[in-house]
Amino acid sequence: MGAALSTSERRILEAVDDAERDGHVQLTDVVRRALGQLPGYEFRRGVATLTERHLLRARVAVKAGGEVGQVVIEQTTFLGRRAIGR
């Protein structure tokens, strides 16, 4: 399963898992700061894809044109932790 993740998806999952382990509540803000070099659209699309694949639990808002608007990360799922080997 790990091989099917893109580099940005793996980095997002690892950052969310690290933030959860550190006890952060506002996961989206912490992860976004940790991955500051990742463009906003790529970050939002990565979170949406991980949510669709049940590797991450997040609320995803989609704009009228189908583009991912806003994401709010809630937690890594069991499958997500297994995908990154934790």
C-alpha cells in the first residue's frame, strides 16, 4: 500500500501522524506549516485523495467547478498509519 502513495501524500500522512503524537489539536494548521513548501492546491488535493482512500479522516469542501476548496484534517486512520509503517 505504501508504494501507491505519492510523495506529497506520504509527507502529509507522516506530518499528520507526527502532529497527533505531539498532541496537537489543530492538525490542519500544524501540518500546513510543516509542509510549507508544498503548494496549497497540492496540499488540499492530497488531503482529499487520502480521505477518499480512507487513509485520513478530514472534512473536504469542493468548489462549484469540482476543485478542492477547504480541508480540515481530523485524524489519521488505522489504514493510514499502516500505509506509512507506524
